Amino acid sequence: MESDAAVLAWLHDSDPALRWKVERDLLDAPAARWEETRARVAREGFGAQLLARQDPDGQWAGGAHFPADFRGDEPQPWTATSWSLMSLREWGVDATALRPDTAGLLERNARWEYEDLPFWDGEVDACINAFTLANGAWLGAEVTGIRDWFVTHRLPDGGWNCEWVEGSTRSSFHSTLNSVIGILDDERRTGGAPALHDARRAAEEYLLERRLLYRLSTGEEHPWADHLGYPFRWRYSALRALDHFRAASRHDGTAPDPRLADAIERVRATRDPDGTWHQAYPPQGREWFPVDVPAGEPSRWLTFFALRVLRWWDEA
């Protein structure tokens, strides 16, 4: 691609799930235009395909976090309820496009694979609870218990770790990023809770102290820092973390933190000569259908997220 204009045109020539974001965040289109495109997500392309997979009981693939036929002899599948809700929410689908009273259907029919716990109560995994908090806020479910869980289960160093139940006392980049993303989504949709807001800001400080890239104890680079792959799902990367800090900055009305500079330059340096970012580590495992390209090819999704983050930083 020969110019930024060509890259933007390429990004815009995409599924409505991405196109409306390009229109809003990169092309500065009028609200009426990108809102019309966003409304199309439920009627065509990725959104319509995934909505059509919802079961009459409100679930996808018959399970909460794993499909009903999962036997543990394959990589994590991405077809079950938690992941499907996450995709639809992130693509901008309106909650009314799902089956009527999906929140109630899941309350009655969905149970976590861990100890058969009720769906909207969450479970012991911070990442799963973060996804469920955000999904519940989107669907209007009662998730007060999950809000309280995050406040009481934050670790002494500031963040969270999905392995706390096995004795871990140190926060994880992955778990902490997933948690602050879910908490922020809840805040934006419902107003959140003061104690949870404070927990989010403290956990963000955990990541900022490490400049999104480094272990505080040794200064070594986190092995997942350059893990450019879409869909993000649960995985940490500097790009995904920067996208969260952009959203948090806009929500909180704060300027970009200077400690993000190293991560910003890392993202800038990974841009390919044609102006795009390529898919490096697509997640393995069953999915309903592919939403991005194979490894090695230019990724519209990664290019969009990178350009949006860099624009926010450069224009601050």
C-alpha cells in the first residue's frame, strides 16, 4: 500500500464489525454514518453469523466457557457462550439483537464448568469474571457479586492472577489486563462502583510501573509483549494494553501517561513497510468462523488498533 489513504481505504473495506470503528475513530465520520454502519453488524457479516448460532436456551455451543462436547484433548475452543458474548459485545452489537431476555435465559440455563456455579455469579478465574462482568453490564444482568469479587481478590502488588486459587500471590499481566478491561467496560455502561474504580486505577498502576513491557523484579521483557494476534481474547500484548489505556484515558479525562512511551514505540516499530501490521500469532482452537487472516498476512484488525492507539498518542 502506497499511502496512509490507501491503508484507510483498505481498512474501511471490511466487515461492518470493524468498519464502523474505522469510520468513528480514524475517519472522523459523522455519528449518523458510523451508527448506521454499527446497526448493520447485527444484520450482516460476522455479527449476524454469530447471532444465528445462539441456542434457544440462550447459550452458544451448549456451554458457558467450553462447548458441551469439549473433552480436554484439544486447544481451548472459542465457540461457547462466554467467548461468543464477548465477540458480539466488542463488535458493537446492541443487546436487543440477541434472543429476548438472554440475561434471564443464561441465569436459568448456563452454569460454569467450575463447580457448576451460576453464570452471572462468576467463578474463581479473574479473566472469566472480567468477561462476565462486561457481558453482564451489556445485557443488564445482575453482576454486583462479581464487582465485589474484584475488590476483595486484588493481590497485594496491585493486580489479579487467575491462579490465585492455586496459591499464586503475584499478579499476572494477562489476568490484570483482562480485569481492568472488563471493569472499565462495566464503568462505561453502568457507572460502576467507587471501590471498583479505585481497584482498576491501582491495577493500571501495576501495569504502568512495568511500562507494559517489563518484569519489575528483573527488568526482563514480558514474553508476550509483542504477541500480535487477533482476536485478542484473553492474551496480553502491549498493543492490547495500550488500547485499554487509550479507552481509560478518554473515560477518565486524563492525558496519556508518559510511561506508555516505550510500548508506543514498540508498536510503531512493528509496522510493516506497506503501512500495515501483520498477523503473527492467531489463536489456535475451534471457532465458529474466521474473523481475521492467517499468520503472516496483513491484518485489518491489528492495523486498526495500532493506528487508533498511535493517533491518540500523537495527537495528545
